[in-house]
Amino acid sequence: MAGATIATSIAALPLKIIAGADDFGASLKDAMVSHLRSLGIDVEDTGVSSYYSAGSEVGRRVSASSSSGVRGLVCCGTGVGVAMFANKFPGVYAATCLSVEDAVNARSISNCNVLALSGIKTSPETAVEIFDAWIKTPFKSPCPASGSEPWSSEISSFLDNSLSEMAHIGKPTVGDSTIKKVYETTASCAICCLAKNREFTPVDIMPGGSMKIVRETPTSAIVRFKAGSVEPAHHHTFGHDLVVIKGKKTVWNLTKKERADLVDGDYLFTPAGDVHRVKYHEDTEFFITWDGHWDISLDEDLETA
């Protein structure tokens, strides 16, 4: 009966969990996803990739959400690597928690919204206890760090002020000298300037495509495809992020059975190893960056695509 009460109280929260892991955290992540779904919690499972891709993907999605009810769950061998890369994004406060006390402190003091767990050191049973404490602990509540007593008025005031200050960390500011310099020197986008004086070279295995390498490793490039071009199903060793500069394309992620229709300014992340096919409806140009050195493995020929 007590278990039913706990499940009801958690499921009643306006909550969505975005989960991800690397190979060392995959089993724990899968166990947690199953457990959370059994409680009626909405879970978006981003799958398994490198610890830095898994952490950054969850961090990116939590950062992009306007709802405080969207939180993240990331797992790797230690729980440290995924937290580091989740924290690259504004508004994300990821903490590695190896105990219930860690989780309560992280929520009370830092308003932690991404829980990082160790797939090596933490059992599924302990992970459930840590998650339960984390999800039910409000910001500024009594915690081990406060001696399990309410915070003093002075510290409580500090914590209140910290929320607005933390939210601005990582966001570019209008007065930033680097941003100002870019806009003073060119009216073009900064990404295009990186590739200045470099030539586009045809992508032989992708008819209609050409690429201008901006950086070799990790590889970044500006890519162009002519209208009507098709990229046959393929995958890469490393995950990649892309932003459409101009044009229109459709990406089918065959691994996840997802479709994304992209136009000017749209962004898409494709995890390492995910098989995907692309169709270009207009002449299209986009910026793309991989987590490592660029490569490609075809999963079908052009005629099949």
C-alpha cells in the first residue's frame, strides 16, 4: 500500500524525463526507464551513445524546454562524464548522485534538474531510491547539508537569488566582445566566415552534394545539396549536429523511426550509429559538426533509396 502511495505521488507530478546513457550506463538506464514508465511517468529515451553525446543530447533537450517539469536522467560508468556534458547548456544543473543524500542536497541547494547515475557503482535498487528522493525534494528544502533543518533566512535569500543568476550562465550577452567583433567585421553569419577561402568539393558517394571542411578533427563543415538529391541510408561513427542555413530537407532516422522536416534555421542532432536517409526538396546548405572525425558507412545503395 505504501508503494502504491509513492507511485501515485510521483506520477501526479507534471513531469517528463529525458533519458540517455553510454554503454557502461545502458543497463541501469534501461532499468530506470522501465521503472519510471511503470509509475506512469512520461519518459523520452534517447538511447545509447558515447558519454559525451548522451550527456549533451539530454542537456540540450532540457535546456530547450520551457517547462520546469522536464528533467533529465543520464547514466555512464561513473556518472561524471555525462553530467559534465549535460552541464554545457544554459539552465541545466546536472549532478552526479551516488546516494540519497547526494540527491537531496543537489535538489535543495542547486535546483538540480538532471540526475546523473553511475552504471558501475549504483545498483538498480539504489538508483530507484536516489531517483525517488531527487524527484520529491523541493528546492530549498531541509537536507543533509542543512543538518536536516530549514535553511536560515540569510542562506534562503541567497538561494532565491541564485536561481536568476545561474540561469544567465552560459548564455551569450549583447556586450560580449567576441560577438561584437564578428558583427563588426562581417554581415555574414559567423559559421560562413569560418569557411572563407575554402573550396567546396563534391561528395562522390552522394550525387548532388558538395562539402567545405571548416575543421578536420572533430570535423565541422558546410554542406550543399541540390534540389532533388537523396542521401541513401547511412550512418556515422560519431554523432552529429546540424543547422540548416537555407533550403528544405527531410531526414528519416530509420533506427528510431523518426522523421524531421527541416527549413532555414532548424537544428537536428543524430546520435552515433543511427541509420538515416535524407531527401532535399530545395537547394539546401547547412552547417554540420561531428563529435569526432567525419566518416560514412552506407546501409543501402542510391537506387534503393
